[in-house]
Amino acid sequence: MSTRSHQGCWTCKRRHRRCDNARPSCQNCVERGTPCEGYEIRLKWGTGVASRGHFTGADKPVKNSVPPRLRGRQRDISRERRKRVELEEDSAVDKSRELDLASQKVVEDEALFNEFMNSGINALHSTTARETMLYPRLPQLRRESSALYPISIAFQLALSSTVSSRFCEYFDTALRTFRSELACSTTLSDGTLASGLLLCTIGLMHGLPWTMHLEGMHNILKSNGLDDLQHRSTQTHFRIHLLEVMGVMDLTCFSVGRQTSEIGIWRRYCQTAAPRSGIEPVSGLPRTLLDIFAGIGAETTERTFWDWPGESGSFLQCYLWEAHRLAGILILRKQPNTSSTSIPDNNIPAWRQPAKCPAETSVLVARILASLDALRLALAERPTEDVFIKNAILFPTFVAGLEVGVLCHKPEWQQTIREGLLGSNQSEILLSLLEELWQKKDPNLSVHELARQKGLEMGLL
């Protein structure tokens, strides 16, 4: 609300505005493009008559010298006209500022999206398959999904090691846009599916609820013939890739503090929709090894992981796969009724008894950390060989850290895990969970319950 200015420039005084007394021209006049009349003292010489009364303003004390004055109604109209002009000037200035801010935001958004296209997208893969999957399709997917653009920007901001208010603003916008798009979708285009998976990735990186979005997309896909994937002629290569990404995200072993039940996407759809060979580009793991992970809780045993023959790959990939294979055994040992120390049930035939891995838990932890250390040293020696493979070390590193009974006696191994979980907000959250487990020294304390108490739903991808 403007007030009368008693010490400002003559322009602000006349318009009854607050003046900042800037010299030579005040900022109010500069912003409105109005000439500033300055601050000089104006002397008004008296004429020997009263300054008030009938002769106010007259040069001479005679009636003819009194300047004509507007009548009451005309004076009010003139005053209102001046106020209206001033309000219009103020409104024009405000609109100009809003347009400038909007234009600046558009430029900043485009810069963030380009940064996502050029570098941020690399965080989504653990192989060098970027050019053959998501990257070349982004322009088309952006036309199919209005949510993809804000989600991509939010993802780029999510890569920071700290959660900023700017990220929260973009994430809320992306979440509202995607949910609105999902509610209106009847077929779930590739663009909407890619947007949803990218939104889930943001969630699993920051401990935000994300598995509910998997359920929503699965329900729409199921209503449109997802169970009939044997007819692969109706599925494009890219759609099969998106389903595989959903399948990997859906695996319970790759999440911490999960709030919904596993759907079983990989076992029900991906194993029949693609040949059992090659590398899944997001996880960086062979599909044959993912088949074993998908069987946890069903037919997979410790011996299944132990006897996995492996696949041909680079030295870096072999280090990574070895760490995952052994971490899978540790995951099984934490499953109910699958502990390596459990007593065999004599009522179950020997051929049905769960097959155990002969290695002790401490040996498995040592071999996992040794494989990860070898991978780290190899990356340091050959930094350009497979630059994205380091995105896949979270799972084996975290699983090894869950062996509290072993690590409480191995502080140097704890330090190795700390060094492996650096560089992102996701890693820092996971490390904080491990630090709390190590501090309490309770091997029976569930990390999933601990995460749920903190309201976290993390991912290990």
C-alpha cells in the first residue's frame, strides 16, 4: 500500500508514493520510465496575502488573480483518472516483470532438460546401451507424454547430493502431471510408461514412495492384454525393454523398506517375452542371472546362485556379476526358513531339501568386497572402458554391509563399504541405514523395518 512521501523526489510526492531517495533519480521513477523531478528545494514566494482562504494561489490580492478551480464532481473525476493511469502503469510494470521471470524459467528448464539429455541420462544405465534405447526416442516420447519433460528436469535435479527446494517444486509438478496423465490413460503409451519408470527412479533414489506407481502402470497394462505377451509380434523391442525395466524394479531384493508386495513382472512377462541371453542394460546384469534373482522365494536356492555358470563379458562385468551372484546368496540366507544354519526337516525328502552354498557368510562378504575393489581399481586404470558400470555397485555393496555379525569385527571392511557408498543422496541415505545397524550391533534387526520407520522406500538400482 503506497503512502505519502514527505522526503522523496517531487514526482513521488506528487503521486503520494514511497520514495527510496536514490540519486540522481529514484528507483520508482526509473522502473516506471517516468522522469524524476529531483529533490531540489522549490521556493514559493508569498504575495503578501494569506496562503489559505479565498485568494489561495493568487499572484495578487485581487479577485481576478485567483486561478480557476474545478468543481467538485470534475475534480473527483480528474483525481480518479490520475489514479487509474498510475494503476495501469503499475500493472504494466508487474506484467513485464512476470513475463521476464516466465521467460527466464523457460530458458532454465530447457537448459536442465538438455543437461539431462547430455549427461543425466547416463545415470539410468549400467551399460553402454544408451544410444540404442531411451536416448534416440526421447523426442517422440516427449510428444506422447506431457509428464516426461517435467519428470526429466526433476530427475536431473535429483542427481544432486542434496535435496533442494527447487527439486521439491519440480518433483511435485512432475508427480501431479503424471498422475493426471495416468488417470486419463487407457492404453499406456511408451511415453507414459517411460515417464512412470523415470518417476519411480527418482523415488527410489530419494526414499520417496514409488512402488505404487509400478502397480498403477501394471494394472493399466494388464487391462490391455499384458498377459498375452507370447505373441511377440505385437510388442516392439523398446516396449519389451520398458517391461524388463519394470520387472527389475519390481524385484523385492533390489529395494529397501518396500511398501507394496512384489507383482512378479519379470517372472510372469519378461521371461517369456525375450530370449534368455544378453545383458539387461539398466541393471547391467545378464538376463539369466536376473531369472535366478526373480526366483527368490520360489525355486531359487543358494546352490542355484553358486552353480550359475556365468556369461561372456569384459573383466569389469565379470567382477560386477560375481559380486551380485554372491550377494544373492546372502539375500537368501536372510529369507525366512532359508538360513544356512537352519536344521534340515527330516519330514522332507532329501531331494527337496534346500541346497546350500558351502561358503561361510564371512567368506562371501570378503569375496564380494574383493570383487568390488577389483572393479574399482580396474576402473581407475581404464576409466573409458565401461564408464556406466559403476552405477550397478549399490546392491552388492549394501547387501554385504547388512552382515552386521561379520562387519562388527571388521572395521576395515566397514570403511571399504563407506568409500563405496559416496557421491549421491541415495548412497548417503543407504549408508546412514548401515551405520545405524553397525552401531546397534543387532544381527536380527531388519533394515526394512528400520527404513519404514523413517518413511523411506529406497532402491538399490
